[in-house]
Amino acid sequence: MDTKLNPATASTSTSTSLARRAMAGVIGGVAGGIVFGMMMAMMGMLPTLAMMVGSESPVVGFLIHMMISIGIGLGLTVLFGSRLLTSYLRGLIVGLVYGAIWWVLGPLVLMPMMLGGALFAINVPALLSLMGHLIYGAILGVVAVRVLSPRR
């Protein structure tokens, strides 16, 4: 019996794994994005996101938010899903850390750079945004673990 890996089988297995990680990122990103988006809508933050494309429409802001949520979800699961998202507790912890990282990168750095605001401005809206990013990350991590876990 030949114990070498069949390249065709290895390729299929890898692409399936990548496809499952991508699916986990999309589903987790949508789940976390919807919850965070509802919070942003209640706090009146969606028009600020819309300003990134020259609009002030909450609907445009929500659509931008969902695209970003999916992209960030894909980043976590495609790059690190196999290694970091191995249990619900790890998914929760990784998600919280990932959400905190994106809070720093997004509203504290990238958005102020795009909209001409002050970098690293910590104020009430920024702290509310931190809460939303942590909730988003927690949901993303836990949902991704569920999608990545083998079906029983």
C-alpha cells in the first residue's frame, strides 16, 4: 500500500478546509455584524460610516458596516481558524481579542484618518464602539467555532 499523499486528494481536502473556514467567516461576520449594526443604529452611528463614501444615509452606513464585518470575519477564520478556533471558550476569547484589535484599528485609527478626525480619541462614542466590537468579536468567534466543528 502506498503511504504517500495523493496530490488530488490533498488539494481537495485543503480547498474544502479553506471553503469551510471562509463559510465560518462569512456566517460569523454576518451574525456579529447584524448585532453590532443594530447597536450602531440605536446609537446613531451608521451615518458616520456612510461618510466614508460621501453619504450620510444610515442604510448606506449599515451596508458598509456589513461588508466590513464580513471581511473582518473572513480575516480571522481564513488565516487563523484552524489553529485558534478549536473550542467555544477559545473562540470567545480569540473573538474578544480580535474585536479589541479591530476597535483600535477601525474607529481609533482608520476612520479618523479617512474622515479627518483625531487619532486615538477616547470618548463616550469610542467606548460604546469598544463594547460593540467586543460583542461582534465574541459572536464571530463562537459562531465560527460552530461552523468549523465537525457535524455529529
